[in-house]
Amino acid sequence: MSILERRLIREPSFGLTGKLFQVSWGFVLLLCALAAVGYAALYSAGGGAEPYASRHALRFAFGLMLMLCIALADIRFIARLSWPAYVVGVALLVLVAHMGHVGKGAQRWIELGGMQWQPSEFMKLALVMALAAWFHQASWERVGNPLFLIPPVIVVLVPVGMILKEPNLGTAVITAVVGASVFLGAGLRWWKIAIVLAALGAAAPLAYAHLHDYQRARITTFLNPESDPLGTGYNIIQSKIALGSGGMWGKGFMQGTQNHLNFLPEKQTDFVFTIIAEEFGLVGSLAVLALLCLITLAAMAMALRCRHQYGRLVALGVSVNFFMYVFVNVAMVMGAIPVGGVPLPLVSHGGSATIMVMVGFGVLMSAYVHRDAEFGDAERDV
Amino acid sequence: MRRDRERKGVFTRRALLIAGAELTAFGALAAKLYQVQVAEGAKYRTLAESNRISVRLIAPPRGRLLDRFGVPVAANNQNWRALLIAEQAESVGATLDAFARLVPLADHERARIERDVRRHRRFIPVTVREFLTWEEMARIEVNAPDLPGIVVDVGTTRRYPFGPALAHVVGYVAPPSEADMGEDPMLSLPGIRVGRAGMEKYHEPRLRGRAGAVQLEVNAVGRVIRELDRQEGTPGTDVRLTIDATLQQQVLGHLGEESASAVVLDARNGAVLAMATNPSFDPSLFNSGVSQAQWLQWTSNRRAPLINKAAAGLYAPGSTFKIVVAMAGLEARAISPGDRINCPGYLDLGDTRFHCWKRGGHGLLDLRNGIKNSCDVFFYEVARRTGIDRIAAMANRFGLGVPLEIELAGARSGFIPTREWRIAQGKAWNIGDTIVAGIGQGFLQVTPLSLAVMAARIATGRAVQPHLTLAVGGVEEPDNSADAWPSMGLSAHAMNIVREGMWAVVNEQNGTAPIAKLPLPDVQMAGKTGSSQVRRVSREQREHGFKSETLPWEFRPHALFVAFAPTDRPRYACAVVVEHGNAGAAAAAPVARDIMVDVLTRDPANRRQPPPDRVAQGSPA
């Protein structure tokens, strides 16, 4: 490769129009499609555009603008923000532990701008960025060095521990998995990961002893939901009835009895998927699942196109985070894993989740737009 | 570059691996979806069918509040309301147009109705208008054929037959707040109200009752097919108050247009027979929400209609406090009944001169005549000898400056200063403060209710507590018998001297309130006047022949009067405070006299039924 050629490839004209041209509009289209699914489901849940659907559309529009703005920001600039973002994330977790709102038995919310924010959602993105920044400046050989791995492990454990303490078991597990995926992408040896997983498995009974009552109740009812049909098992049973009665073709838009007779608990937030499944049947739910799968894989594909380790790892982390949201939520409404307060991104109503997911996609898109950017300090052997 | 290629190679392999795992997971989710939705679909469809039995709560009637004779003071009215069922109307707009021709609808009402129709499913009734009058209802019923979709049904609403007259005692109800909703699912029913003030609030748990439930069979879209089962709720319990509603109206009548309050107690047991505050407000306005303009009008009124002046208004007791000072002096043996004190019209203490209200002075006086003439110098001297702490302790024994057991949440306990309190403030207690306290001025604050309690306690010698509940659900409260109250343990001789002084105030020619003498045969009343300064009188004003009548209204002194009757066998105690009414003798004593005449002729405490001739007047139109 001649020097001239390299310049052309690695330093494309990063003008605003050029950048806009580089944005993966196909991916944006997929996100819009998903948000449209959310609008339809929330329209049905609210019996009209009010009260959920119109606000959902507004929130998505705002998130989309935010995402595009971030996508146009230089990924190297974003990379420099990695560690400050991490520090802010931890500080927010400390803040929420001391003065956050206590809701549904846990202290995990901060009220800001008329919305309730979960710092743990911001923390997941900040953690991915921090880990990506750490591994970006390391050669592949160094990743094998156990001493080099101690700081990033601590970087993962601090927020995971704090989220566990909130207590928010679901998000803590997702955070840990997302962190682990970045380690994996950075090239950590399989057997080391195996050891960590084994250690976690051994710690599980210990963790159960420290779980809060409501979390234990969830695990018990998950194992046998009919044991308490009007208590904690109620959500799972009603949710399964909604899914199951949808059948192959569904009951038709706005015709779901479970939905409209209000048997479904929190149908517009965590259980929004059941509305789709009940009203559009297996056909509808599989179509939405396929859309979610497509978004996950498209994000992964964008990660593969990056020419710098930071971008690759950040994109990987964001993609895995989205996947974990989807998997935990859908598995939860089917009663396949214990219920936890995890929304379906871009479909569920409310909260900061939609916005934070879009911010994450913004960082992913920036990595993709600037996929050929040259980091001055790349692969320095420190 | 080689290294990055190496890293990229590893990353690509790992990313593909993760993607593969994710794909597998999606596959598993899809398989599980197939299992739940199609393979086991039939089972869940049956379960969804059985979900069609819906349970709805029905609100029980709220318990009534009755006066001591069983006359309702808070009852339930039927509330006729027009509802609109959208699916039965060919066009919602046309139906509303037709409705508006019969019963005018404001634009904002119409906007609210149309919004509700959009929000709810079409078979769910939406309220068009509440509180229909009989004529409006008749017009709607007659024109029913032109009003497709409109149905008239009946709910309940709270009615206060005595309106403003009992507003401060009975209180009012209002729709539950967001915060109330959690505690009882019944509170989320439309039209439900909870007690927000007064006895409505205090007896809320007894008045509310328990909701009933009706099991309905609903079809797939939730329309009611038939009623399967019905469990009636428990209606709220009726609560009987100690108040005599007719007497209350009479008392309010005697207060006239003044900003004033009066309390009448059964002196033997503390039962509150009347507790009147003027001006007042209409409690039914809270039922459907108070308008901003109304609220502003109440809160900006300097006569404070929302405040229960009888239980929460704070005033210096003025000369009525001399009863306490006299008892404190006698109990402490700082003065004996025969001691005489000379009043030259002032008392000099250091370089400060404390004036008596009578410019020339009273000359030599004993305790009985000190009370009768309300001589300030006499009580300056008694207070000086007794000391503030013993006076304050005696005031507390008479119910002043201590919390009373009245059921009203807004009741205040007033304040009696002590040396300790002043020192805690970082200031020294001056002897001058004691002198001023001797005539009930300075730091002292009491409520009309506590003054009535003081009068009842000096009259009977029992430590009665004021209360408003006579019976709950027909079971009488124990504190309505005289035996429930312990003796105050004060010397009977001392109390008799003070009572005699109070008798002389009213019944001797040169007492301070001969105007209050009862125009009844065989019955006499004892009392004590008071006026509490709102503003200090300067020396300059005094020398220029000061007249409080010339002051602007809000700076005039308050007029007070406490009384009990009959003097030989005390049964009723009464306190009257007329805000800015100048002298107690002129403004408050005649009111107390008229009240006591009504009380004695009605004699409510000894009756179970209201006097027959008065019922017609007492019951509302």
C-alpha cells in the first residue's frame, strides 16, 4: 500500500455531508421499523394514540436526533470521553444509592427532566467504552498477561456490585455479560473465561442467600408459577395466557382480550411483547423477533467493518447489550426466566431505556462512520 | 500493522462466534414461542375465556354524622347524573348537541366528554353531567327518544344540611388524592369521597365502610352479559356528635356579623354542645373541587373563614386569665381571701409604671372585689407575689397552654410562658413580664375552646376534656358521664371565692358586666370579662384620653367573655371571643348572655329528643 493510498482510505473527507453519506441508513430504517412496532403495540395498549403511543413516538424521535448527532461526532473524540464517562457512571450509581427513588422494592431511579433515569443503563454504555479504551491500547500478547487483566476486571466488578446492591439482579447480570463480551472480543483465552464462569456458578448458592425476598419469590414462582396464582405467579400466568391465546394468526389489532380487559400487568412497559403476540399471533411475534435479530446482527456486522480496535469493541458491546435486553425481556414474558424489570428496547413505553439505547447506537454508528479513522496511539506497545 | 491484523483476526472469529450464539438464542426463543402459542395454544385459549369473569367493587354508603338528637348534619344525597354510552349513540356529536339544547354544556365540559369518549371503549359509560336538578332530569327523561346513548343514573353525594353553620366541626369530604389510592382499592371507584377535615376526617375509618363486590360475566370485549354474584358491602357507621345543631344555629345568630367564635360545653363532662365560628364557608363546595377564585376569596379574607377560630384561633386571654391568677395565688398562699390590696390606679415597679384600666384606681380591695371590678393593680400584685411558674402550672391545670383531647386535627393548644422557656430563648425573665401575665397579656395565647374548658373546670372542679363524639354506631362513648372525669384536687374554699367573684361580675350593680345578668327567674350566671390588646397603648395616647373605638378595625382589642350557669349547680360553660370587639363587657358579655338563655331554655344536655317546638326551625329546607 502506498502512503498516498493509505491516506485516502484512512482519512476520508470527514466533512458533514460526507459523514452523513457514511451513516448506515439501512440500520436507521430497521430502528424506525422497530419503533413503529412499538407505536402500534402501545396504540393498542392505550386504546388510542394517548396516553402511551404518541409519547413513545416523541421519545423515539428525540432519541433518533441524539443518535445522529453522536454518529457525526468523531469516534476519537468519543474515545477520549470513555474514562470520564465511566467515572460519571459510577458517581451516578453512588448518587442513586444515597438519594434515588425507591420503587418496587429497589432504589434505582433518579428523577431528571420529567423522566426517571436508571443510572445503570448509562453505566452499561460507559463500561463498554472504558473497556474498549483499555483494550484498544493493548497488543494481543498483552491480553494474555493476567496482571494486565486485573484493572479491567475491577472496572467491571465495581458497577456490577453496585447494581446488585440496588438491588437489580437482572441488570447486574446483563452488565456482567456485556462486560464479558468485550473481554472475549479483545481476545481473552477461552479457558480463562471458563474459570470465571465456573467460579460464578459456584457462587450462585451464596448469592441466593443474599437475595432480597422479592427476588427469591420470583425464582420460586418461575420454577412453579401455579403455586401462587394471584400473587407473584400472576404476571407470568396472565402473560402466558396472552401469548398462548394469540395462536397462529392472533386476535386482530386492538382485539386482544387479555390486553383490553386489563388482565395483563404493566402491559405497556415490560410486557409489551405479549400485546403483539396476542393480537398478531405467532406470525406477528416471529416477525418482530426476526426484526430484533436483524438489528442485533447488523450491529455486529458494523463492528466487523471497523479498522480500529476501539470501534470494534464498542460496537460489539453495544450490540451484545441490545441482544441481552431482547433476550431477557422475551424470555421473561414467556416465563422462561425469572421476571425482572427489563424493558423491550424501542418498543416498551416509558423511562430512559429507549433514549439510552439510542445513545448507544449513536456511539456504534460513530464507530461505523469513522471506521477508517486512524488513532494516533493505536497498538502502541506499552 | 501485523499486530492489528492479528487482533482483528481474533476479533472477527470471536464476533462471529458471539453472533452464532445470539442466533441460537433467537432460535430458542422462536421455538419456545411456537410451543406456547401454537402447540399449547388451545390450553391457553381456554384460560383466556375463563378470564371473562370480572369482579367489580361497589361503594358502600358513607356513614352519617348526626347531632346529639339524631338530626343529620352530614348525610348522603342522591346525585343524579347523565351518562353517555357511545356505541348506543348514532353520532356522539349529534347526541351532545341535542343534550346541550336541554341542559347547556360549556365548551370545556364538551371537550372533556369527547376526550373521555375517545379514551374509553365504546360501551363504557362516560359522565356527561353530575348533580342534575329535578327539572333537568325531567327534561332529559321526556326527550329520551332524541337522546340516543344518554342514560340517567344515580350516585351519592355528601349533603350538609346545616352548611356553613357546622362547617368547622363537621368538616368536609373531597375526592381522594393519589396518595390515598394505595391503601384501599375502593378509593379508586368513581365518585368516592374521603373526609378531609373536622369530624369527617377524624371518623373516616368508621364512616367509610367496606366495599361490596359484584361478579360479572363479561364477553370477549368486556361488555357485561349478566351478574353472577353480588356481595353487599358494609355501610359506614353513623356517628352521633355531642353538638346540638339547633343551638349551634342560635349561637351563630348571636354572633351576628362579627368575626367571632363561641364555645358551649356541658360543664360536667366536657361535651361540646356548640362550637360556632363566624364567618364560615360552605363545606359542600369541596365535594366537586374548589375553584381558584373561591379559594382566593377565602384565603385573602382577613376574617379568615377557613380557620376554626374556636379551636385554632389564638388570643391573649386578657382579664379572663385573672381566674387562673387568683387560683394560683390562693393555692400558693401568696394571698389569703381576706387580704386587701390598695389600688391607686397604677403600680410602680422600678422606673416602669403599670396602669389600672380605671384611671382613678379602685382603692382597697379584697380578692372577691378584685375579680368583680377586674382590678388590674390587684392582679399585678397577686402575680408578683405568686410568680410566673406557679401561675403557668395553674393555667395548665385549667387546660390553657396544653393540648386538649378534642377530635379536631387543627385544634391548637395555645401557649403559657414560663421562666424556663424565656431562658431557653436566651433572654432573662423580667418581673415586668410576670406583672403583665397577671392580667393575661404579654406572651400568653389561648383558644376560645380552652377558655370554655377553663370555665367548665372552675365551675365543676373536675378536669373535664372537651370532646365531640357522643356515640359511634349507637354505642355511647364513656367520657360523656360526669364520673369519667377526676377532681382537679383544688381547695373547694378557694374555688368558691373565685366563683363568688365571677357571680358578682354579672349580678352585682357595680360589677364589670351587669349587662350579662340573665333575664330568667331563679337562674343566675357567673362570668368574667376580658379584652386583649392587639397593640400596646402608648403613654402619649393614654394622656390624650385614649379611646380604642377610634382605632382602625384590625388594631382594636379583642373582646372576651367566659361564663358558667347556673351558679348554684353549674351545668354549662361558655366562652365568647369577638375579634377586635373592643371591651369584653360591651361586645362579648351580651352575646354570652343570649347564648346562655338559649342553652338553659333548651337544656340540651338533659334531653334525648330535641324540644318539639324547635325541631321545625332546626331542620333544613
